[in-house]
Amino acid sequence: MIGLALILFAAAMAVTVSKALRFPLIPLYLLAGMLLQPVVGGVVEWLETIVVLAGGSYTAPGEEMAGFDYQTAILELGLAFVVFAVGLELSPRRAGNRKKAVLWVGLVQFAVLAAAGFAVGIYWRETVPVAIFLGLAVAASSTLVVIRHLKMNQKMFTSGGRLVTGVLVLQDLLVIIGLVVLMRVESGVAEVLAGLVGVFAVGLLSWFLARYVMPIVVLRGKLGEELLLLTVLTVLSVFMAAAFWLGLPLVVGAFMAGLSLSSFPVNGVVRGLINSMNDFFVALFFLVLGSLIVVPPVEMWGGGVVLLVLLLVVTPPLVKVVAELKGLSSRASLESGLLLAQTSEFSLIVALYAMLHGKIEAELFSLIALVTIISMSWTPFLAREGVVRTLIHLSPLSRWWARRAGEGRLHEEADGVVLFAGMGEAGDRLARTLMKKGREVLVIEEDGVLLHQLKSQGIPFLRGDPNNSNTLCRGGLTKAVAVVSTSVREEENRALLLAMGKERKPLLVPVFDREAGQRFEVYRHIHPVVITDRTTELFLQWFDDVASESLVEGK
Amino acid sequence: MFEETFLRYLGMILFAGVVFAYLGRALKVPSLVMYMIAGILLGPIFGLVEMEEALELIAEVGIILLLFLVGLELSLDRIRDVGKVALFAGIGQVLFTAAGGLVVCLLLGFSMIQSVFLAVALTFSSTVVVVKLLDLKGEIDHLYGRIAIGIFLVQDLVVILVMTFLAGLGSAAGEEESAVVEEAAWWTTAADIGLAFVGMGFLLAFVLVASKYILPKPFSWAARSPETVFIWSLAWCFLIVLLAKFLNLSEEIGAFLAGLSLAQLPYHKDLERRVHPLMNFFIAVFFVTLGVQMEFTAAFENLGAVLILSLFVLIGNPFIFMLIITRMKYKEKTAFKTSVTVAQISEFSFIFAYMGIAAGLIGLDLMSIISAVGLITIAVSAYMILYSDPLYEWCRKLRLLAPFKARQGEDREEKEKRVGHVAIVGMNGLGRRIAEALVERGERVLGIDNDPGKLEGLGVEGLIGNVEDLSLREEANLDSAKMVISALQIEDTNLILAWHCQECGVPFVVNAFDLSIIPDLLDLNSSYLMTPFIDGLKMQEEILEKMEDLRK
């Protein structure tokens, strides 16, 4: 009990720091666990002594905490939960309409990093199996950290967000399969094949349940919260038992259990049930995992640095190239690459398994854990706007794309042009519509890939930063009818306004959230700004016309 | 490590628990009874599961979370008005039942020391069982529920005193029986009892001060992040539980007070919803392990005694309560429903018996009698509590309650369900604007968001929480809403809401913020899609056309 209370206390500290500094939570949990480790034994003993000294009379049987390995229990339960929750979210739907890009980026990143990790292992003169473990440990990126970051920054549904989410899901699946292969690789090919057949069998069962059984049980059973929760947990237990019986790692069972509940809307109902349990067990799991980390010997530190450099130097450019080839803008591709540049919670699970089964030493486990902590920690800083901007300007590939598209054409002489500040998500669509009606348009864009797309669609463009007054002038701002902003970001629109300077052309700004909109209203005094949002109006019209009438009839 | 017994045991416990719970559903047997039966099968009968420390920890956490939830649900104001009746009825019942039980046991031919043990074991009712059942009925905050919980807390204090006393007795018995040692033991016992009272006073004061001056500020800072609030409150709960243990009080009391101190926060309801599933999991394990630990070998030989003692608890305890509560001016139905809640013995009784065995005061035979009485009374009283309304009507028809001469009728419960409202999920710019416009149109608007800050200053009724939680959707009573509107930009949540509304046939309006999700939302029969993206584009197009025309 005292141990559990201490763990929760440390977790509370971690969430506080995470919230105050907007720092990823998982590395903080791990760090808190590391700090807890030397303290916990001593404090538990000390508190116990105090409890006994103070009273000692009220001691229920089996209450003696000393010597009870609560860590194992938490680790086992927590692991099952973390993996189960990942399985629950596995759905091709996550990738949106970017399935091909997801497949390419996910596979290439996984393969290249695994190979690099393996090469590093061999260079360190580790045995081949250890090198493979190392490769697998660095190959995937962190679902928990990245999804949280995307959600916090409302980027889940940008094209980059979709890509990243899909890649993460794919990589988790690959790690699970990789783990099975690795655990058996020393026993020969036949064993590996048997393991894969086992995974396939459990997967098949899970698919069958997801498709035919769970929708009936979960949605039609009218089970009530308690029974539904226990049913879900029993599914988890049964799958883990099946994995155990087939000689597969228990995480495979937990993952497939999640998968069996991942069809819509079953997954939504289940997610609602286990959200808080998940928060609880994630905290417990990573704290206890953190308490297993030891400081690796100094001679291994260099290795850690090599792995970190590998993540930083290989992932972003690699993802950027592949994603650009698959049609994402330079910016979205680079952002995705930066977001994926860390090792995953699954790396920790792989390392934990390897350590517990005696395949790697505690020091190597700790090294992988520390690399994970550091690389997870840098994620929000890497994905900052300033970093992305700078790197795009530095990227030779982006410049190559841009050069390939050409300068575009100057519009100084054209009269009455509609200027687009960036292509955005749908600038090309609007531009085409206007062009069909015989209007003059010009899109100012600096993203090489997007320029290329504009060129192939035959839309006039000008290469350059749309928020720069020179570029705007070169685009013919003085004679333009209006400027269309394609960004919903307040700061970009403000920059655009500044760049337009005294040229009082109407600026059309798409809808953004109301608070930002109100702040933006101020500019109306100095500039004719039109905020293009009538969603509420249209809805209220509908509400008044149709809905209230039919509702009255219905009554 | 991963192939060890703990997960296997836990798996079997869950599996057996669920199988029996399904069976119980078909046979209309309360789930907790079925959990205990599952436990008896796993433990005493087939010997598949043995108690181990990890399972004990889970069971213990279950009790703590249950009482924490009760505290969260009852604010200080709501518990204060039942303080008097709880105190009188609690103490009165303990005295009467103990005395009556002692007489019955002596008449049944038990020795004096055995009778004392049995009588004390019969006296305590199970807080966990009753709270779980009240939770199941959703009536914890009804008047009778609050009185019952008050009584249980008083009983809990008495338990602590008895345990303290017994521990003193046990240590005295274990040592050399010289007069000096005995006297010293008595002194320590008296001092311990005194300390328990002081501790209780201190803890109560600390929690009150914390809830008023220490907690509100940091919690309102954390309110925007439900995860932070959740982890904080669990840490707070366990901190107070530790403090309670340190002060020689029970974990239950600590957990209850921790909950009570957070019940004043504006989002205590959301916290409740978050702790609830966690509690359900842990407490199910608790009930199964309760069965696992039962022991029946000697119970069959003493079947007569088991039945008589069970009847004493099932009828005698409610009788004494009716007597006390009706004297305190509560109406007949409230008194009756409160009284039936105490018709079982507690898990404390088992612990108490274990302590007796450990102290060498009683034998295993008494333990199995207590187990059997426990199983019978918990099972029967579960029915009595769940069906207390029809039971009351039945007793009234047979004029069984007439001798108590209680005031007739029912004490009023204030609770109103929402109907015909427009629920708006997500109080972002879009949500707030729609809310304001609909309020102007005279609609009853319910705003839902997990950030309390976003619900402020709108002048609409607010509900804090995540609509992915089924219990929140139930509390919002979406099924009877006039319309549900989601302004959220979260695909998963919008889809699950769309599904929910489709299932219950309520019109659903949704923010289709991204083109890719429109087909799914249409498949789920959403009534209206708000498409800011397309609307914006169209509006831009129209404006630009107008400008061109003006120029010409």
C-alpha cells in the first residue's frame, strides 16, 4: 500500500511538471520512476516503522508490505493494458486517404532504422541476436508521445497528422511481429515459422471476434458498465492465456485482444470504459519501468549518443523524402519526420522482454530506456514552428523541388488579380473554380512540392514567402482585387496583414476559433478584413426552418 | 517473470467472475453474490486460486476506491444532516445486536469466549456490500442511502475500537501472564483507543481545512487536463489513506474523507465517472477473493446454529434499526429502506475471526460458521436491498410494520432528469456561439466539455466530462434530448456520438471539420453536417465574385 501510494505520488509530480511545461508525460514518468528507485525502499521501510510505532494494533492479515514484490504485479498488469490500448486503436481508418504514403513511410523508416540499429550493434561487437534486438528497439516511433502532441496542437487531421498516426499504428504491429520472431530466432527457422503461424491464428480469432462476435456482445448485450468492463477485461485475459498456451509473448495476446475490440463503434464504447483505467495503468507501468533503469557504465554512453544521433539524422530526412515522393507537401513531410524521430514505448517493452529472458544485460536495457527518455523529450521542441521553417530553408531537397517548379510568373502588369497567400488545404480548388469563371488568380507559395502540384494543375503561381511584402508586391498586390488567406493560423494571418502594409486590399480570412477571431476583429479598423465563417448562420437557418418544424410535428 | 501465478490467478478470477455474472444476470442474482460464489468455486472447492499478496493489494485498493467514490458523491452538507441519526442508530444497533447476539449464542451452547466473538462478528454490517448495491441502484445520495452510509462510518469507528482492544488482548494473551504485564497491556489498549479518537479528530480537521483552503487553487489550475486531475486525486486519496493508517484509523475512513474533501470541487462528478470503472474492476476482484478465502468445513456440522444466527442478522438487525430510526421522526419507507441495508455481516467479521484465531482465542470451526453466516446474509440481504421497494409494499400489506407506528409516506428526494434539451458537446468557439444563439431562441441548452473553464460565463447548464464515457452520456440523458450537437474537432468522439444518437433516434448535428470524415458521419445518419471548411470556401468564392462584378 505504501509502495503504491508513493508511486501515485510520483505520478502526480510527473503530470504536474508535464502540464506546467507542456512536456511529454512518458519520459517524465520514467524519470520519476528512476528517482523513486533509490528512495522507495528506504521510504517504505521508514513509513512502515512509523505506522507500526504509532499503532501497529490495526494490522489486517497479509498486510506486511516488506518483501512483497508489488512491482512485478504492476508491471504485468500495466504492460497488458498499455499494449491492449494500442491494439484497440489499430484501424486502417486512422490513415484517412493516405494509406499508400503510410505504408511506404512506415516500412522504409522501420527497415532503415532497424538496419542502422543492427549495424551499430555489430559495430559494438555484440552478438547477432543482441544486435537484432537493438535494431528492433530503435525501429519504431512512440505512439503515446506523438498522438498526445498531435492532439494538444490540434494537428490530428492535417495531412501530416494522418500520415504520422497511420505510420505509428503500422510500426506497432511490426514490432509485435518482430518480437515473436526474435524470441524464437535462436531455436531455428521452424520455431520462428510456428510462432508466426501462432500469431496468425490468434490474429484470425481476433478478426473473427471483431467482425462477428464483439458487436453483438458489446452493443446489443445491454450489459451495463460493470459487466461490460469485466467482459472486456476477460477478453484480455483469455487472449493472454491463448498467447501463453501457444508459447507467444503475452504482449501478443494483449495486442490481439485490443484488436478484437477495435471495430467501430465497439472500440469507442470500450475506450470510454477503459480511458481512466488506462491513464492509471500507464502511469503505474512507466513509473515501475523507470525504477528498473540503472545508470549504464560510462563506456556505454558513447553508444547512447550514437543511437540518438542516428534517430535525429536518419529519421527526419528519410521520412521527408519518402513522404514528398508520395505527394505530401515539404512542410508536412518534414513535420512528420521530426515528429517520428524518437524511440517508442514499444522499444522499452522489447528491451524489457529481452532483459527478462536474459537476452540482453540490464545495462543495455537501461541504455535503450535512457535513449527513449531523451528522444521522447525532444519531440515537442523539434516540432516547433521555427525549427520546421529553418530546416525547410536549409533542406537541399526542398530547394530542388522548388527549382524544379520554377520561379512562376510575375503579375505586376496584370490587372485585377486575386492573390492567394499560400495554397493551403484547398487553395488550389478555389483557384481552379475562379479560373473556370475567367478570373485572374495567382498563388504565392514557397513549398516546392506544392508548387510542383500547382504547376501540374496549370494554376499560375509565384515562388516565395506569401507573408513577405516584397513577394506580395512582385505578385501584383497594388493592382489586386483581393487577397485570400488559406491559413487558419492567427499568427500567420497577422504576419500577412503586416506584409500587406498600407495596401488596403480586402483580405479574406478563413474561419478560425472564435477567441482568435475576436482578437483579429481589431484589425478591421485598419484593414478591410472579411472573416469567412458562416457555419453557425447556416446551421441556425436549418435549425429554424427544418428542425424545429419537424420536431414539433414529431411531438 | 511474466509466466508467474499472479496474472494466471487474476485471469481465472476475471473469467470465473464474468461467467458467473452472466449467469447471475439470467437468474436475476446480484453480481456480487455471484462473484463470491465464483470465488468459493475457485478457492475452497476446486483449489485453483490461492490468495497472494498482489491479489490482496487489488482487493484492498478496491475497497479504498469504493469508499473514495462514496466520499466524492456525498458532499459535507449532504452528510451533515444525517449525522445525528447515524450516530444514534449506529451506536444503538451495535449495542443491541452485540447483546442480543451474545444471548442467542449462549443459548445455542457456545462457550462464553466463543459467544463474545460470534456476537461481535454478527454486529458489523458490510459497508462495501451495501455501497456497491446502492451504487448499482444509483441511490447513494438518496436520504436512506446517506443515513446508511453514516451508520456504516460510525460502525467503522467502533470496529477500530474493537480491533484496537482485541490487539491489546491478543498481545496480553501472548505474553507471560504476570499482573504487571497485564496492567501495562490494559494501559496501552486504553491509550490506543484514546489515540484513535484523537486521530479521527485530527484527520477530520485536516481534511476540512484542505478541502477549503489547500485543494481548490491547485485543482482549478489542473482542471483543464482531466488526466492531471485524475492522477492528483488518486494520489491525494492514497495520501490520506496513509495518514489514516498512520493515525491508527481504517483505510476506509481515510478513503472516504479523501473523497469528501474533493466533493466540493466543481468537477467532482467527472472525477467520479473516471474512478468508477477502476473501482468496478478492483472491487470485483475483492468479492471473488472474499469467496476464495471462505472456509466451510465445520459449517455443515453446525447447520442449525448457522441458520439461526443468519436469521438473527437478517431479521433482528433491521428490526432494531426500524425501532431506532422511526423514533427519530423519519418516515416509514425511509426507515424501512435504511433498515434492510444492515442485514448482513461484514468482511471485517472475517478479519476479526482471523485475528481471534491468530490470538489463539477461537478455533477454525468458528471461522467456518462465520463464513457460512456471511455468505447467507450477504446473499439474502443483497436481494433485500435491491428489491427494497417491493419488499416494503409487501410488508405493509401484511401489516408487519404497523407496530413501529412510524409516520406514513416517503421523505422527498430531489432529482430531476433532463428531457427535451439541446446538448452541445465541445464548448469551443463554434459550440459557444451556437449555445448563445439557441439560448436566445428559448431552448434548454446543456453544454458539455471536459474543461470547466469553457463552460463558464455562458449562462447554460454545464456538465464536465468526456462524452466517450457511457455514464456521462447517461447523465446528460442524451436519449431524451431534443437534439445533440457536437462542435468537437475530434473524429473518434464525433463518430461514437453519432452512433449513440443513431441508436436512440435523436437528431445529431456534427462538426464535419474534415472532408474525409463526411462519409462515415452520413453512414451514421447524422441529421446535419456543419462544414466550416466548405462553407468558408463557398463564402470566399461568392465574395470574390461580387467584387469582380462591382469592378465591372
